[in-house]
Amino acid sequence: MENIRNSVMPLRGLSCSNCALSIESNVRKLKGVSVANVDFSSEKLSVNFDKSIISERQIIDSIHHLGYKVAIGKLEILIEGIKNNHDKAFLEKALHSENGIISSKYEYEQQQAIIEYIPGMISITEITDIIQKSGFKITVEDKQIEETDVESKIREKEINQQKKLMIIGLFLTLPLVIYSMLRDFKVLEFKYDDYAMLFTATIVQFLVGWQFYISAYKSLRFGSANMDVLIVLGSSAAYFSSLLVTLGVINSPNVYYETSAAIIALIRLGKYLETRAKGRTSDALKALIGLRPKTAFVIRNGLEIEINVEEVIVGDTVIVRPGNKFPVDGIISEGRSAIEESMLTGESIPVNKGPGDEVIAATINHEGFIKYEATRVGRNTTLSQIVKMVKEAQSSKAPIQKLTDQIGKYFVPIIIAIALFTFLGWIFVAEINWITALMNAIAVLVIACPCAIGLATPTAVIVGTSKGAENGILFKNSEILEKAGKVNIIVLDKTGTITSGEPQLTDIIVLANLSENIILRYAASAEQASEHPLGQAIVKAAKEKSLMLNKPTQFRSYGGLGIRATVENKTIMVGNLRLMKNEGISNDGFLEDVIRLQKDGKTAMIIAVSDLENKMKAVGIIAVADTLKSGAKEVVADLFKLGMEVIMITGDNQSVADAIARQIGISKVFAEVLPGDKAEEIKKLQTSTILGNYAHPMVAMVGDGINDAPALAQADVGIAIGSGTEIAMSAAGITLISGELSGIRRAISLSRKISQTIIQNLVWALLYNVALIPIAAYGLLSPMFAAGAMAFSSVFVVSNSLRLRKNKLEIFAPKKTVLKQCIELLPRIIAPIIALAVLIIVPMIYMHHTNMEIKSVVENNMTPLLMMIISIANALKAISMHLFLP
């Protein structure tokens, strides 16, 4: 497994989801590649590969061979100290051991290294650190290398290029369309105007639209067909048929240069708007990345100095003054302050922290002067891990996305076939002239471009996961994101999840001729080696009484039962009734006390000590009680409002569990469940057909401890409390950074909102094609209107997804049917549809009485009802961006 690497490569040259599928399928075929997913929305390839079989350079070369590009950063840096080939090989080995380094070359004469790397995978600062740690020196000038976002610069360059082409296209197309209309109305015309129109249309077709031809060629060369194939076929048919008319090869009174130019120009406009909107989908993640301060104040050699944050190392003493941000993660050694963590946890109230407490990079020190020891730096900080986790989730594919990918794979060939049948049908069945048949076929080709379908899921996922990260909710992948909204049974672990996990000592009952302090000292000494919250509560209580504790030996923990250890040459056991029974210790004399304590909601632990004959004897009972987390009762009530079946699971006895459950309003409790059995209980719920009357139970498990990890992994959706163990968080699909229970409600609400947005996008995109393809084939849709509507369809999808950025996660998002969501969309679009329909119908009615080429269609076929249908269908897309822009 040590040879397996993951790389995320920013792609260039993608025009639609079929381009993404082409790269994805071809990269998957490469030997050594195990996983390859392309996210069309962010234009990134996430690939897992075996570096002993294939390199990143070979993967990039295969992508270039397909006709697409990978954004690559290039660093030229002066290095001193490389004296021979051995030094050179040593440096190259150090560089290539890191993910993201594609190639490196060292020139002895210039003492310069030329390094190619993948932006986002590794930074310039990290590269220079590798060089310096390898024992080589970077010259002073190159130490000041500015850290730039190479990927963003490349994207910005592409957007500017698209903008120039869009402006040229619109500048030439608008006069062409206006003149064509005036010419049709017999208002304005001049001799040889066909050649003037030809000249203008040629510039648009082959300068503004040249990229469409290149992309279509690349797609067809490898046996697939993307959106650009449809655009090229549609616009070329209009252009070349008009060219043949102009040259006298075909006898026809009409040319369609304005149609070919309008198709190119309007789609170019839509692409530009779509690209800009897509750029905004990751704004929240970029803002998260930008939270970390650039510099840090550290103490070295007794002096306080300011250094770049990348130069901070583990163990450094870092100083943070009031109002400043913490540059790296660490543990406070001196000072107290209120620390704002809202940028990472979503909780607005500052948290009071002091010596021994952990602080997180990018959080803000509000009040006191803080000194702390750096524990996690660079890529290992919590912020960096959050960013990594969000990127991984965004690059994964939701199950519904895999379905749309399959649709996209067959969509374009089917549309080409429909366009061909449309053309032949009008000629041989309707016996209409070939020019009109051609225009109808072009309208079919242009209206059916599947870009909106490809963007429907990934744009919503990117915006949604970034929104979640802003609020302290991390989704491991898109599949979990989709599943979370479908959860109908939620299981809450008690200790550390519902309760604070910091129980307090409440009772000490003496059963033998010993004092309370001696019993507490025995129990606390044995529990020192335990990490369980109950054991820690006993140790804490003993220290508060200043009792002298001895170090335990031969410590052993029995999961869900208790512990055994040797203290002062005595065997000490601390545990529940089941442990005492297993060890053959009679419960006579303490059973009633245990039951009484349990009824009060306390956890009773019996302390047994070996006597002179090495027999175990119960000497006392210690009771502790855990406190509910703030807002636990309200969160449970909110989960019921979300339609959840809420269950509590715990290893505690039934009486304690019932007492806690009553306080927060939970009626179903699984008590006395051993850690190893929690996963089995989850499995039973998943196969249950009775509980909650759910035909398909979807179970979420919420926990924080090591013993919760198997259950978190078994559940359909595992939710780890961020204040818990790393093992629990690695096993879970969702991590709540803040550790607050309210994050459960917000995570489910966000998931449902994202799923609803995806459904809205898909329904809109699919119904759009289903509704307008027959209308186009029937001859009721102008190719120009088709191009405009198609161009804005993608903008609608992206804009609708962007609305998630303003979503308030406190607002519940109950599950909605597809029908209900469609009905909710109607009020937003009725008024604009009617207004645009009137604007379209009026000129069409006027054209009905002229000699324009559209007359042959209108006169025989287009009733006012049909005109209304086309107007409404076209209007749905044209005005959508204005309705849904956030």
C-alpha cells in the first residue's frame, strides 16, 4: 500500500460532462490506476495509482494525448551545494518522494533547478523546505519567492480568453442578426449583401468557434461524442448550406449566416457566464484556505522572532497576542483567553481556554496573551486536514452523479440520430423543402446539448460541502452526503455524545472496615491507566482531595465491564455487577445500594480488593454521574421534527440509561451493550422492517470514542463528534468539528437541501430536453432561440446551486417529493414566462402575414396555442438565471 498515491490534477479544455467522462474512462484503463474520477464542475481529476507501475507524468501525458491539458506549475530556483551526480540524485529522490512533483532537472552551470509540480498538491514553500531539509542551500533572492495560486492564474487566463472571444462574437453577431431581420422585413438590403454576411459569419464561425471544432475533433477521435459535436454540426450545417447558396451551388432565396453566428456567439456567452458562476462555487473553500495567517511569532534562542508560518516546527513556543490568529495547532502553556472558533466550527460564542487546552490554527485570540507549544504544523494542522477532506468529498461522485454520467454517455449519439430522422422526415414524409428541414434538424442539435445535466450534481456538491465546512460539518465523500439526507433512524451514543463525557464523583459507600479516602485512593490508583471518562472522574476526585496515588501495574481493561490492576501488591478491581459476577464475587450486601444509585441516574462501580489469601472482596461502591451536554434536549426534539426515530445506545445499565433518556425525551434505549456489540445492534436496525415502519431503514450512528468506531463504520452514515478520538473520526462519514450536538441537525438539513437542489437541477435539465426536443423536431423552434435557451440552461443550474451559499442551516429541510419541489418552482417562473411569451408571439403573428421564410411553417402548422407552447418552453430557460442568481 505504500506505493499507492492519490493525486488531484486541475484540468483544462473541458467543454462538457462528456469530456470529463472521456478522460475518466481512458485514465482508468491505464495500468496501475485503481481509481479515477473527474469532477466537471471544478474541472479536476482525482486519481489513485501505484507509483511503482505508473507515474504522474505518464498520467498527464495520457491526458494530453486525449487533447486535454493539466495545469502545471513551473519553479526555477537557484540551489547551492550540489557538487556531483550523487547530490543531484539525492535531491531528486527527496523531491519525487512527495505527492505533486512531476519532474525536476538541475543545471550545473547555472546552479538552477527547474521543477514542475501540480498546483494544489504541493506549494512552493513546501518544495523549498524539502530542498533545505535535504542539506542544500537556496540563494537569498529565491527565499523570497512569492507563493502564488498557479491554478487560479491559469483559470483566470482562460476566463479572459473566453471573454475576448465572447465580445468578438457578440460584436459581430448582433449587427448580423439585426440586418438579417431588417432584410427579411424588406426594410434594408443592398447588392452583394450575402458576401458581407458571409465575411462576418466566417470570422465568428472559425475564430470565435474554433475551439468547438478542436474539442469536437478530439472527442470523435477517441470514439465518443461531446456537446461540441452537436454545436459544430448545428452551426456548420447552417453556415455551409448558406455558403453553397451564396456561391450559387444551391438555388435558394434564403441564407442562414445569422443562425450559424448566433449559435456560436450565444453558446460562447453561456459558457463564459457558466465558467464565472462555476468559479464562485468554490469561493467558500478558498476563503477557508485563506484563514491561516502568513507569519508567526516564535521564541528561539530566548528571543521572539517573526517567521513565515511554514517555518514553524513541532515543539516551537508560539506567541499570540489579543486580536491575532493562531498560526498552527498546539497546546497552551501560558495564559488564558476567549478564543473564537466560528470560522471552523460554526459556533459564534468564543470558548474560554487556558493551560493544557488545545488551540487550532486560524482561530482568533480575543483577550489574553497566549504562549503555546506547536503540535501540528503545515499539512497536519486541523485547518489543512479540513481543506483536504472537503476537496476529497468534492472530487468523489455521488450515486446519482453516476446515473447522469451514464445518461450523458448515450445522450449525444441519440440526439444526432433524432436530428437525422428529423431532417429526413421533413423531406420524405412532410415533403417540405430541404432548407426548412435542415433548420429543424439544427434546432434539435443545438437545443439538446447536455451540459446542464452534467453540471446538476457536482455544482451542488461543491457549494454544499464548502457550506458545510464553513459550519464545522465535514463530509467524507459525496455518497455520504447523499445518504445523510435519507437517514430515518439515528442512534446516539450516551457518553461523550449526549452527555459531556466528564462525569462527577457523587457517592462513596463503604462496605468494609476502610475509610472513604482509602477506597477512593485504591480506585483512583487503578484507574490512572484508564482513558474511560468514568475512570478519569475518579482520578480527578482523588487529586482534588490531595490523595497520594500509586502507579498501577498489570493493568487490564474489560470493555463495558471495568478494569483490573495491581496497586501496592494488591489486586484492585473496579467495575459493574457483571464484572463482579464474572469474577465470582457475591453481590450480597451491596446489590440494593447499586440499584438505588442506578435509579437516580448514576453509574455505580464496585471496588474489590484482594485480601491476604488473594481472594477478591468488595470493599466499597463509588458512584459518578454524567451531565447532559448543553442543548441536548432541544437537539433531540429537533431530530423528531426532522422525522427521525431517535435511539440511545450505551454500555451503562438500564436504570442509568433510562434516567438519561427521560431527561432528553428519548423513549427507546439500548442499554448494557458491550462495545463489540454496538455494531451488531446497528446491523439489526438496518435489517429491521418493524421499527418506525420504514420500508428501507437508513441508520445513522453518532459517537465519539474508540469503542464507537465499529458501529460508526457499520452504520449507513457514521457521524463523529469532533471532540472525540481520531479513530472515531476516521471511521465516520461525517465529522462535526465543534463537538456540538446541534451539528447533527444541521448536517442532515444541509444534506437534504443539497439533495433537493440536485433534484431540482436534474428535473429542470431533463424536462427541458424532453420538452424542447420534440418542439424543435416539429419545426416550432428557431435555431437561434435554441442556442440562447441552451446556453442559459447551464447558467440556471449553476446559479440554482449557488443559492445554497445563503441557506441557513438552522432552518429545517424536511424530505420533499420530486413533485412537491416542481410545484414550488412554479410561482417563481409564471410571470416572467407570460411576459416573454408575449414578446415572442407578437412578432411571430406579424411574420405570419409576411413573406419571410418562417411563413411556410407558421401558415400551416402554428396555431396560437402552439406558439404559446414554444414561447413558454423557450422562456423557461432564458429567464432562469435572473430568477435564481443569489
